[in-house]
Amino acid sequence: MSENRSILVSLGIRLLIASPFLILTFTGRAFVMTPVCALIAAVILAQPVARLLAEPFGKLFWSAAEFDRPQPMYSISAAKRKKGLYEEAMAGFEEIARKYPRELKPYIDMIDIAIVDLHDGERANAIYQRGIARLKRTEDKEALAKMYRAIRSRLDRRSRK
């Protein structure tokens, strides 16, 4: 916040300096000089206005978030699943779950593979129970339970046919 405050102070001072040029620009008293006055006012005000706008717009492209370690690589296991290498994909997701015990996604992906691809409800239930035991946050446990029920319903529908 102190950075924004210094920018606003600079903008205020520059606005005082640019005010005569702005007045001449908007009143039109100096018809020939109006574009020149507008240009002078713009040059005086440009730097603090640019600084004020640059930080919020810059965060759209360059996040300030930093991680203390690399983030999990789901793409390798997802690619193995697409190729039909379900056990290798499961092993990859198991590794992610081991290295990142607070991650919810590997459990959901393993449950999905167990039910949708392998049609193994018992294995899916074992993965679900392991996920519930390892996850710490209540929100994550609730999300895992919700996803398990949703994915499990696919197996239940298949067994009724």
C-alpha cells in the first residue's frame, strides 16, 4: 500500500504542476496552443499514471505467487491414461499423492480410473478411504466424498444394465 501511496502523492504533485496546461486545454482559450498544452499535461502526468495502472494489469500476466517447491505434474499420468496404460497412470497418481499429501486431485483421478476404466469398485473404495485418511482439510474431504459418490454412480448405472 505504501507503494500506491507514493504513486498517488507523485500524481497529486504532478497534477498541480499540470493544472494550468489542463485548464488551457479544456477551456479552449489558447486555440492554437490547445494541442501543445494537452501534450505538456500528458507528459507531466504520464509517469505516475502508468505506474498506477501497470501493477494491476501486470498481475494478469505475471503472478506474484511463488511456490516453495515444484507443482505436481499431472500431464504425464493423464497421457498414460489416454493411451490405455491405466496401471502406469495409477502409479503416477500414487506418486503425486505420496509427494503432495495435501493434493485432492490425484485421489479423484485414481478413483475415476478405477471405476470408469478398470470397473473396480473395491479398488476405488480403497483409494477413497486412503484419501479421506490422508487429507487434512475438511473442505477437501467433503469434495472427495462428493466426487466419489458422483463417479461411483457411473459404476452403479453400468451394473444395472
